[in-house]
Amino acid sequence: MSQDVEIKENKTLDEFTKLQDLSSLEGLGGSFLVCPLDQYNVFSKENFSEEQKMFASTAQDFAVNRIKPVNDQLKKLNKDLSLELFKEAGDLGFLGIDIPEQYGGMELDKTTAAIVVDYLSACECPSFMVTLSAHTGIGILPIVWYGNEDQKKKYLTKFATGEWMGCYALTEPNAGSDALAGETTAYLNDEGTHYILNGQKIYITNGSWAEVCITFAKVGDKYTSFIVDKTCEGFVIGAEEKKMGIKGSSTVTLYFENCKVPVENMLGKLGQGGAIAFNSLYAGRYKLGITTAAGAKYTIKCAYDFALERKQFSRSITEFDMLKNKFAQMVVRTFEAYTVSYATTGSIDFSISKLDKNSDDYYEKMQKIIEDHAIEASIAKIVGSVSLAENADDGVQIFGGAGFIEEYPAAQIYRDERINRIFEGTNEINKLIIGGTFLKKAILEELPIRDQIYHRMEDYLPALTFSGDHELSSEISVIELSRSLMLDMLHRLILKYGQDLKNEQWALEPLADIVVCFSVMQMGFARYNQLPDGEHKKRMNCVVKYSIYRNFNILKERINMLVPYICANSEVGDVMDSINQRINDLKYIPDAIALKKSICEELYKHGKYYLG
């Protein structure tokens, strides 16, 4: 094992204890990994400011009263209507949330940008939301962050109003997740006036409707970004793809056939394309977490309304316990998706708020903060997309035969949701990011992960400052034990593989699953614990308890998978005995069925998702 991955074993527990105040880590990416529950806070929907609530109300009003009534017309390609609604969204300011004021935008915080797409999702039209989100995220942010003054003046003002739509062209036939393997090329013409691009980009959202395209090409061996106007000579738009879902959005192949791009349209610096490509995707991931959480919420309402009217055996099918079980789990998944997504935006905003907006390196520092939250962004994307996928599947099952018929909404939800586990980097790629970034933060000591590993060897269940009669005292112990187990798994993996762990996907995937489950438990508890006493907190109690129960079970299963794989045969029995003894010592045996019954009863009282 190389020296740079060794765990510090020459430090005493007393010396570590001096580092125990970890509250200063607030706003750092990955802080949830090491911050004990009594030193950890999260941003959540309950923390919206009055201004944010106003944006939420305005967005929901536009979604429900303007977009939703024409939903049926947007289930297939309808360019004129889509662009009309897009322009109206611009008039209301929804397209300029991330754009600086001097270019016609509002440049509000990342949480407000997430709130807008959250409440616009009340339109229940995934195709339009894909169109809008691709524009406001990966279509705009590269120019906001990397554009020069002339580029910002030319493009951002029209992006903010909706006069122009943007698209982002990264994927190629032989370069999907491995984006830097792209084969599109660019060279400077003899006159020095234009770069000549050749190649193609596939699966480009907004491709045929956009006036402007952010794309990437190799200038020699330097991966570089360009702004390509629709009017550029040699820019060819292919036919619309025939997709499984989101059929009302534009998706095409773009061809660059000796495409002449003015030299002033290089975005950023020569060779900076990789940073531009990947930094833009981080923001897309946590925003996708928000929109899929919203989709999961509206799927509950759709399934419940149908079930309430559907009669079998002379009663509504909502009275059948197996369907109550499904509804309860749909509520819990939605809660989890919202919790991790807003926790992510809140943490990012906390750090960005400390920056000087007038500083020349403001956007560079902002990008570093967002990149620092790579783990959280990937978690938000995974939890949100899986929550919507499982809710959609349960929705089809609740609809029964009608769920398989296109004229009912469950079938469309099922088709439309499938892309979310592929968008913004597949869930598998995002698990590699989670595991790889966890390793990097430990090795580079960006967080005191290695100190925590050492501390947990001595004290796997440290005493916290919560009162002994806390209503979630059992869950507190479960979460802190889970942290110890997660850190122990990372320690064992580092000992076995060192820095090569980043290439061991059989091990990285279950490690990433452990991190995801732990994040849901940690952030869910923190959200609940911050609430003032009252009805809302009472309603959340059973949801948090069941969420912790189900994620702890998944975490244990992944550990049971990892230990035999990474430990020597002679060690497996002792390691598992030790782990199981610690778990058994908790005497944690919640009544999961009673929890789900309570959750479903609360859902039936409200007739919809009831936690915000």
C-alpha cells in the first residue's frame, strides 16, 4: 500500500478528540460523511424564504393555469406551442434565474433556481420541463461561467427573455459517458478568422429548436468548447428522434460539416473544454434530482385519484392493504428525493454566499464550490431518478390493466421517466463519481475522513449531545453506527486497493450505494430534527423512521456483499461476526408495517403527498 493512502495510526484518541468540533465544515461538499448528527444541519423546503415562496407560487400558478390545460397538445412535438410557452416563461423571469442582472437576468441562488423547476413541474408535462431545464441549465451556464463580456452581452440577454433557446451538444456516437473521447475536430482556417468543425453530436435536447449550441471539439489534442450559432455555415440539423418518452421535446443529431465558427465564439480557453463540460453537468444533476422528486410527488396524486374511484369487490381499491403499502413507500421515496436535493442546493448556497460577487474570480470560485459537491449532486440525481422510477412502476401496478393503456396517464409517466436514469450521466457513472470522490477526499484530506476512520476504530458509537429521551434515539444510534460501518468499508477498500480503488467497479458500486443510503438517513434525520414541534413534524415522524429503517437494511445488504469480496477467507467470519454483534447490540427492531400504515393513513387524509 502506498504511503499516501495509509490511515494515520500514530495518533491517539485524545489527540483526535481535539478535532471533534466539525460544525465548521458546513457548506463543504461531503461534510455529511463525517459530521455527527448533533453538529449537522441541512437546508430543506421548510426553510424557504418569503421571496422563494413567492417564486414557488408564481411558478406553480403558471404551470397549473397556463401549461397544464394544453398538456395533451405537448405530448407530441409541437414546436410553435412549446416556443410560445417558453417565451412566456422568459417574460415571467423563469429563464433568467442564473443570469446576471446586467444581462437581463436575476442571478438568484441555486435553491431558487431549483424551486422554479420544482414548482413548474406542477404542469405534469415532462416534455416541456426537459425543454426548459436543458436551456436554463447546461444550455446557459457555460456562457454565464466561462463567457467573455462580448459573449455574455450577445447571448445571455436573449436567453433570459426566451427570444433564443440554447442547447448543449456533448455526446457522440463513440463518446457517451467517456466524453473526452469525442472525435469531433476543429482547426483554425488559414485566414485565422474561423474554426472549422467536423463531426457529429447525438441525442441533443432542444437541438432543432435552439438558436445557439454549446459544443466541444478537439483542436489538435486540446479539448475545447465553442458557441455555435444556428446560422453558422456547415451546421446541419438531423431529423427528430423517435423516442420512448418525452415525445414532445426536440432530440436530434447535429452535424458539423466543415462548420465555420468565428474565432470569437471559442468559449473559455483553448483546452478548457473538459472543465466546461463536466462543471456544467454537476448543476444539472441536482436540478434533475428536484424535477424527479416533483415527478414522484405528482405520480402519487395521479395513482391515488385513480385508486379512489376504482372499485373492486364493492369497495375502493384504496382500502386494500397491499396498495396501502405501495402508497406509503411512494411517500417515503418522494420525501427522500426532496430532502437530499434541497440539502445539496442549500449547502452550495451557504458557501457561495460568502463569495464576493464583484471579484474577478467569482464564477471560478462558484464552480469549485459546485464541483466540491459532486457527491451530493450525484446522490440527488440517483435518489430522485430512482424514486420517480419506482413510483411510476407502482403507479402502473395500482392502475392495473389501465396502467398498460396509453390513454391513461400511468403509461405516459412510465415512458417519460425512464430517461432520468440516463440523463446527466447515467446512474452508474454517478456511482463511480460518488465512490471515486469519497476516496479522493479521504486521500487528499479535503475532509477529516481518515481521522474519523481512526476515531471510529476506537469508538464506533460515540456519545452525542441529544437527550436520552429523544423521540428518534434508536435511529440516532442506527445512523451513527452506519457512519462507522461506511468508514470501515472505505478503510478496508483502501487497504486492499489503494488508489486503484477508483478502477474497481465491483467494489465501488456497493460502496456508492452505502454512501447514498447513509446520506438519506443523515439528511432525513437532520431535516426532521430542525423542525419546531407541531403537526408538520408529527406527520414527518413515521416517514423519517421508515426511511431510516429501509436504508439501513439496504446498507447492511451491501456490506454483506462487500466483506466476502474484499476480506481474506480466513477473516470473513470474524469481520461479519463483529459487524453483526454491533448491529444486534442496538436492539433496533422497529415495527415497519405500523409505520407504513400510519404514513398511508396520513396520505389518505390529505389526498396527496403531504410533506411540502
